[in-house]
Amino acid sequence: MPTCKGCGDEAEKLVSVKVDGKTKKLCEDCADRAREQAEIAEASESVVQGMMGFKGRR
């Protein structure tokens, strides 16, 4: 059985997810957590840029 790179547990099926610009094969639970963390990081970055008056593109 394949092993998840996030938690180290064996999983029936792994999902490829981009994390910090790198593709990792994670189980469903770890993939969901990684997606949530990416969304939170993007939202917080947007708020900080708004406070600083940043008008450029990313």
C-alpha cells in the first residue's frame, strides 16, 4: 500500500496536491488540510497587502 508523505500512514489511494509550489502525494485527510492551510495563507496575505496599500500583482 502507498504511504502518505504528510502523516506517514498507509492509505488506499493518494492524491497529488501542490503545497508551497511542490507537488506531494497525500492521503485524502492530509490533502484537505493542505488545501485549507493554503486558502488561509492566501486570505491572510491578501489582508496584509490591503493594510499596506499594495496595488501590484502577485
